[in-house]
Amino acid sequence: MNLMSRIQGVFFSPQPTFKDLFERPVWKDVLIIVFILFGIFSYLIAPAANKDGLSTMKDNVKLQERMGKERFDQMIANMENVTPAQRAIRSFLISPATLLIGILFSSLILLVFGRLVSTEGRYKQVLSAVVHANLIDKLLGNGIRLILILMRKSVFQTSTSLALLAPKLPITSPTYIILGQFDFFQIWMFGVLGYGLSAIFKIPVKKALFISYGFWLLKAVLYVAMQLFFTRMMG
């Protein structure tokens, strides 16, 4: 199965596509595409994200008291004077590197989960499935998010999750953070990933979906906990 067939298959015929990937777990070409897409997305939303961050930081009296005025003012100055080179480095190096770490670690955890119910499967196969499933979120999901962000010129309150149902909630509220984890493209991605895990571990699709969504739930809980901790620390 060639590259274009695999990309189309992830969206329209995931079961046979992931069965093919089980037999021939290629992933490098799609990973490069995912990196490029994520870098472009990060680069294009950077001005809006920086503007949102500045508006939040400037009004944070508690953070200023905690950091001290000199350090706080320096942080604000750094945010106000991001150079094109810094923007490019963050978008095309730091962001993809962070994504890579997440993909590698996620593949390892999913392999461990799979090992609890099966003796089949190898890390390379799980990695291939995770990389291809990410096309749903990084290609289609980020494409729609990018359009929304550029239209609104803001990252805050721009979501493809259940948070859309509560547009008036503060983005730092626990309810908004929790609703934000129910992202439509993430849910789709982990559903598709279930077909890959089913082929890799040679288990029924229902059991594979339980593993896939179980990992999604664990990831969501950890993210919510971190966000709530960060929000409390920021005052």
C-alpha cells in the first residue's frame, strides 16, 4: 500500500489499512508529513497564541507578585518581542520535537497495555499505527482549528471539543478544561487506532477499542490535573 493509499485509508477504510500496516509497519514518511503539518499549524497560530498569552499575563497580579516586578516585566518584554527566527524555531523544531516525544511515549504505553491481554505485537507496529492515526488530528483536526483561529484571531475559546457548548465559560475553569478533552478529532483518532491495535495484538476490535479509549481517558485525566495545577499556580 503506497503513501496516498494509506493516508486515504486512515480516513475511509481504517480496518484494511491497519491490517496492511500490521504486516508492513512503515511510518517514517507519514511522520514527516505529520511534523510538517504540525509545524505549519504552530507557526500560523503563533501570533494569535502570543497575543492571547500576553493579554492573560499582563493582568495577572498574583503572578507578578510571585515572580517579582523585574522578572515579570522581563517575561512580558520577551513575549512582546518574539523574533521571526524564534517563532520559526519554536514552530518547526521545538513543537515537532515535543510531538515526537509524545508519539514515542504513547506507543510504548499502548504496547504495555496490549501486553496485558496479548503476547502478540511489536513496538514498531504500534508506533506505525499511532503515527498514521495522528493524521486525523493533525491533518483534518488542525486544519479546521486553523481556520477558526484565523477567523477569530484568537486561540482562546476556539475548540473542536465539547467546550463549544460552553462558550461563555472561562478557559481556566475546571468545567471548560474537562469539556476540552472531549475533542471530536481526538475521539475519532483513538477510535481508528483501535483497528490498528486489534490487528497488532490479534484481539477483537471491542477489546482493542477499550485499550485505545482507556489510554485516551488516562491521558485526559493527567492533562486536566496538570492544567488545574498550572491554573492554581498562575493565580
